[in-house]
Amino acid sequence: MRELDKALGQNEKVFWEGTPSFWPFLLGGSIVTTIFGLSWMLFLVPFIGLAVYDILFGSHIFGFGILLLPHFWIGIGLVFGIPIYQVLVFKHTYYAITDKRVILQKGWIGRDFEMIDFDQITNVEVNVGFFDKFFGSGNTGSILVFTAGLSPKSYVIRSIVNPYDIFKFLKKVTHDVKTDIQYPNKFRPGENSGYQSNYDPNKK
């Protein structure tokens, strides 16, 4: 459910918004823990077998005792918990680029928003992974946004369609807004020859 309007400021304009592609989003966020969970459960197979046998043919105490151990439920959680969570979160995940910032809408029960002002962005990268190639028809990818400050952080716009186009657009908007902040329109000369100058490393 799109709830981006809750995070928009007055007169804030949305230049682009999008949602993740389902399969790359699901697999990219859960496959590692699922594989680890399956490996964990494989190790527990003999114990689970003994538990089932005792429940069906034995005293039941030993069997239920094994199934009540946290080791068993940790494996269940790793195999099924993260994928189920990803599915629940997916329908509430939206991304937006406005004239002021980048907004990431997330959350399962309530709505969480992460906001990155353009003047805090230090670098932007694009990544097309294995699941994007094989489950996103090679047309999805993720954009990583890095920020500065006392607590540098990174944010991920995950599994979106046409990631290279969005990457270039975000780079352009970030550069333009930073330029506006550092050199506001009110103080710009009619001509700014330095802004369009060509760098020549051989020039003395």
C-alpha cells in the first residue's frame, strides 16, 4: 500500500517513484538465511526422526521434548520466517525521488520511512545481482545510497526495474540540488563560464 504522501513535505514534488520486483526482492533478501536454515535442519534430521517415532510409538515425552527445544524452532524460523516476512513487507515497500530527498517506505504492521536529503549523499552505486539476472529478466537491480555525517549509513533501493536509468537520474538530481544549495539562483551571474569549463590535465 502506497503511503508516501505521509512523508512528503509541503509543495514537495515527486520526480520518480517505484516498487521492487517481487522475485528478486524475495530471493535476494531471504535465500542466504533459508539455505543456512535448511543446513541447520539437515543436521537435526536424526533427532526429528527420533522425536516423530517416539510421538507415534513411544512414551511421547522424549519426542515432544525434542520438538520443544529452541534448536528446532530456530531452524524453522530460518527456513520459513524470513521469506514470509519478505512477502508481508513487499506490498508496503515503495521508493521515491523528490525535489528534496530520497524516500524509502517500508514496514509490515506500521509504516516506516527512511529519508535521505541530497546534501547528505556522498556516493551512489548500482548493483545487478544473480537474482536480478535470472528472476528479473536482467532488467532489475538495486541502488545503494551512501551518506556522510557523524554516523555514515547506507540505504538500498532494492530490486527496481531499469536500475541504470534511475541510477543516472538520481546522480543528476543529487548533483543539481547540491549545486543549488551551494550556489543559490539568487546569487548566480547571468553567465557561469566556469561551470561548463573543460578540464585539461596537460594545461599548465
